[in-house]
Amino acid sequence: MTDAIVIHVPADSAARSVGADALARAVHAHATKNDWPLDLRRPGSRGLYWLEPLMEVEVDGKRVAFGPLSPAELDGLIDTNGRADPSHRAYLGPVDDIPALARQRRLTFERVGVIEPLALDQYERHGGFGGLRKAAAMSPQEIIDEVKVSGLRGRGGAAFPTGIKWQTVLDTPSEQKYVVCNADEGDSGTFADRMIMESDPYLLLEGMAIAGMATGATRGLIYLRAEYPQAIATMNDAIVRATDAGWLGGDILQSGRAFTCEVRVAAGSYICGEETAMLESLEGKRGMVRFRPPLPAVKGLFGQPTVVNNVISLATVPTILARGAQHYQNFGSGDSRGTLTLQLAGNVARGGLYELPFGITLREVIEDLGGGTASGRPVRAVQAGGPLGAFIPPAHFDTPMDYEAFKQIGGMLGHGGLVVFDDRTDMGALARFAMEFCAIESCGKCTPCRIGARRGVEVIDRIRAGDNAPANRELLGDLCQTMIDGSLCALGGMAPFPVQSVLEHFSEDL
């Protein structure tokens, strides 16, 4: 054998947590023992987490996958001619043909799991910086118009049109403007932001630079979750390399436009994921929600016009610029355009990341892609949109996954996290947890959230103890509505959603 055997083992932190590093070491030792010329690469994960550690072997220019694979199973996996053994227990065939990947339409995540995260040459070879090159030749208004036509809406929860937010920043005069990336990914069952930052970091930097060109912002800050040490290290390294290569800095692509970027480690508080509390934290203050107006787009970081988007929103922009707004707009349904990055977690057989056009039903995602519950028992509920999202019963599983359809059933898509529960779940306990979570994480600025959540826990406890349950159910309903109507931000305004959904669909558990 003369040509090197190219093997890919993920370096994503989730893959590493189930043995990817040990597998990589074993591959290296196995190659040394058998005198193989080895080219071992460490890309991110494909997001098929039930198959991790996943190993890919390049055969005739195509990747063949094995997984989940243990170090003890390497003997006989590859013959002396570099051919993969299709009879091996963990053999999955060509990676692109794995059903869970073949059904997806990866636009934002097209390079994740394919390239090595910090290899600039691989990023460019796979289309990276194509959007930034186009943006450098466009006026700010032309860039924003392209984003508007694409139909891109914020992927962080509120689903506000990205182009309109950028337009406000562009139209607000100021000598200094900012782009702030909210990477404080704290919702239950979410990991898409982490995957981008660990696996395709230049994509986020490219999106932020385009946002800067579009709005006149020259400084970017990534407010990155403290619990993501690998993402912090990767993003810091990527910023240095991108700056040295001229993709960031004082004169990007000789366009006369400047954009610098830095990572700020988050404060470890859920409320700091709320955009105004995040801005307070970035300014060195306690994470407290601000009154609005003024909006951050008008008066944001240090009182200056500020673009605030989450990781997926910004990471989607380079594809829109590179391929054209119409290409992106062609995917999706209704007013929900493009693709949705769904993260399946909880009691599910095939948990992981799935990027699909808006419009697929929740049933297709849970049953067809996710394979139902890991326990093999019936699904009782799915919580969509994080710990403040409603619990959706099977009666609503045929709902298309788009913003408007989910709103009609009292749900929200939020950041795309889906947590699955089987029929043994105590939904009353989950309702209590939602109120308790709000009570613990509240910044304390407004009374409905600060006091209402604590009283909510007490009322639920009385109901579950059988203490005048009918009257306390009515009281709980009134309390939920007061929190929704009177809270200053989404924490207090949405914490009642899971409680209301339990009252409506699983009342027997209260």
C-alpha cells in the first residue's frame, strides 16, 4: 500500500464524550502496528449521535462509515489495500447514503462533519467565504435587501425577520455600531450552536462580518456559553487565523470595510440568554433585563446601535449571499422560509441534529427520523422550544413544523430543540419544574416573574396534594395569564406555557 489511508474520527465534544478520542488513538496505533500510511483527520460530528463514535474511511474518493465503533473492533475493518469490510458489524455504507443524512437538506450545516474545523484551506475549498466575497462587492442596502428577500427569521426564539432588524441598525446613525452573537445556548435539548462553533467556526465569523458590512458595524462580540470550553478555544483560534489571513481586520478583501471580532465568556446565567440581559452582562453589569423601547437595534451595547442574532441566524447568512436569496427562499412553507435545524433529545432512539426545510410534520421527525422512544414505549409528549416551551401531545403530532402552525396549537419552535418523553412521564412534575426553573433563573426585576413563579410552585404543590384542587387549578390558570401579560421578558412571559399545556392536555397528572 503506497497511498495514505484517509480516516475521519469526529472531534466534536459530544462524540468525544462517548469515546471518539480513544478511537482516534486506537486508529493511530493500529496503523503503526500494520505499517499503514495514515492520514487521520478530526472533523466535527455529522450530528448522528446515536452512531457515535462514527469513523469514516475514504474509499475511491467517497467516505464509508462505521459506527458506533469501539477501539477493539478495528481488526479486519480495513484490508491491506485500504478497502473497508462491508461485512463488519458496524459497517453503515457510504456516509451520504445513511438514511438519516440522505433525507436532510443541509444548507447551514453542509460542512459540519466534513471538514476539519480550523483548516482554512478546507473551508474555502468547500465554498467558504463565498458569501463574504459577494458582500464585499455590494452596498449595505443591497446586502440587507438580499437577506430580506430570503425570508430569514431569527432562529433564537422570537422569529423576527433578520433583514428588518439589520435595516434598523443601518438606518440609525452612529459612529460605532456592533454585531453581537448570542451563543449562550441554554435551552434544554439544544446543541446546534455548539456544533457550528466547534465544527465550522469560520462560518459564524463570515456571517458576522457580512452583518457588519450590511449595517456599518465594525466590532463583533460572541457571547459564548461558559459551559462550552471546546467551543471557546476553537472560536478564539479561528478568530486569530481568520484575522491573519485577512478575512477579518481593518480592510477585509480590500473593500475598505473593517470588522474585528472577539469572544466574551458568558456569566453562567440562563437569563443572560435574553438579549438585553446579555448586553448588560457584556457591559460588565449584572444580567438584568432592560425596559424596551429603545430596542437594541437603536440603543444596544454601550448605548450604540447593535445587531443581536444567535449563532444559527448568523451562520445561515453566508449561504444566502453565496447562493442567492431565491435559492434559500425556495425551501420551507408559508412565512417560514429556508431550513430548520432540529435537535432531537430526551427519550428518543435516534437523537441528533437534523436540518430540514420548514413544513415537515412533528410526527415525521419523532417517528420516522427519530425512530420513536429509546425505551420502545409510546411517546406521551414532546417539549419544543426549550424549558419554556409547551408540551405537545400526540394529537398534535401532524402539525407542520413552521412558526405559524405551531403558534396555532400553543407551541413554539424556538431554537429547534425537541425533547421526547414516553408514557411513564409525570407531566405534573414537569409543570412544577417549569415554574421552579423560572423562580430560580429570574433576574428579579419584575414582580410577575419574580413572585409569580414562586407562587406557581406553591399552587401546583397544593393541587398535587389534593388541597382544594378545583379552586387551585383556577388560581393557577389566572396566575399563568398574569405572568404572560405582565412580565418584562420572555422568561416570565413564557414559563406558564408548559404549565398551561399540562393543564389542557395532561390534567390528570395535576
